[in-house]
Amino acid sequence: MIKKLSSALYTKMKAELEEFNDDQMDKVDMLKSAVLIVHRYLDELKQVIEEYPFAGEEEEIWFFKTEKPRFYRWLIFYTELFNIDSTRPAGGGKRLNEHYREQMRYINRFLRSHEFQYQYFRLGTDELDHLFFLRGATSKDIRLSSVPTVDPSFGTGHEYLFSKFRACELLEDFLKTKLSAGKGAGVEKSIEGNPRMKWTGESLNLIEILYALHGSGQINNGRVELSEIAGAFQQVFQVNLSRYFRRFAEIKQRKGMSKTRFLDQMRDELIKKIEEADAYRQ
């Protein structure tokens, strides 16, 4: 029951957050609103586990290791974005780039100060899960610096660390993009040095691929958000997918045609290519 309810809450939360990507509201107001939205859904998530006890230790570990950090990282991410934006120097150029580099150094210092837990997080191991993610079980010998006081009914300390590790990854991607844009403005080269590719087809076709990749868990073993894949597509193919959440509704509402029209076309073209290659070999 907890998994079903929390999954529904997360879907609703992400839908509300995605709405801001399409709005023209002030950035500061957007970030403040995003923080309030995540706070509200975390409160609802807490109510879920208060009303429905965990089925056992395995479900409790899953919740504090994976599910709550899935929500909580966005609170940390938007809060840090607000701090980054509110302290940015006037103008741009070298001062702004140094501001972003200092934020990168802050992230690296945080990760180094929790090196043991961060490696545990990155490797996806589970030997200490019973100490890290069961309420009241955290060993007093395990140092948790920089961890705020947590509600013992809704946190373990380590679930905060895992949330922040995931937020740090999002922030690093954000900062790298800003730094790359700062020193690469006007340079039409990719990381490999080849000319950038530009998506010249319908953006809705790329959105079909976006949802198919996310739904099939082909990237990062399925541990990636739609927004992250969309951001990568936008950067690689120089295309605006900011309205992908709303445009997905166009796919769902298709009538008189396959809802996966472009994926079907890709399949047909691949089959054609295979058949042509087989015929050539004969």
C-alpha cells in the first residue's frame, strides 16, 4: 500500500513541478514555489507512513533508502538553486563562472566529508542498510556531520545524506552546464570536438523516445528522471523540450493512429534496413 500511495504522490508532485518549466514567472518566485510544493508532498508522504505501518524491515529500508530520498532531493536541490541564484554576482563573465566553480567546490567538500557513506551510496551496496535505514538503529559510532536533526518517526539521518547525494548530482549537472555555456558561448562543438547534431524532426517524435527510454529503464538502471533525460536531449540535439510533460498529453490523445507512431516508424525502418542487408549478403 505504501509503495502504491507514495508512487502516486510522486507522480503528482512532479507534474506540479513540471508546470513551472512552462511558466514565465520570476525565477526567484518559481524556486520558492517549488520548495513549498515539495514540502507539502513530504508532509503527505509522512502521513502515508503514519496511517499505513511498514510491512517489515525490508519495506522500511526501501522507504528510507530509496523512496523518501526520491522526494527529498528535490527540496534540497531547489533550496540550493535558490541560494546559488540569490548570491550570484552582478553581471557575468569571470566573476559569475568563479561563483559557479565555488559552488562546485562546496559540493566536493561535502561529498569528501561523507566519503564512506557516499561510496556506499554510489556502489549500491546493502551490508549496512539495517544500521542506516531503520529508524532508531543508526550506530552512535557512525559520524553524521552536516546532518540536521531529523524527526525520529520520519527519518534516520542517512536518508538525508542519500537525498543530498542525489541532489548534489543534479546540482553538479546544473553547474557544469552553466560553466560550459560560460566558456563555450558561440562554440558549436560537442565534447568530442565534432559539430553538434541538431534535431530537425518534430519535437514530439523525440518526446516519444524520451518516455520510451525512461519507461524501459535503459539509462542508469532506471534511476534517472524524465527531466534529466530531457535535459540531455536538449543539450545534444539543440532542441527545446521544456513542454514535454504537456506535449505527452498529445500522444495519449491520438486517435485514428498508433499512439507510438514514431517508434513504430523507427521499428519499420530498422526492419527494412535489416532485410536489405540480408538480401545484399545473399
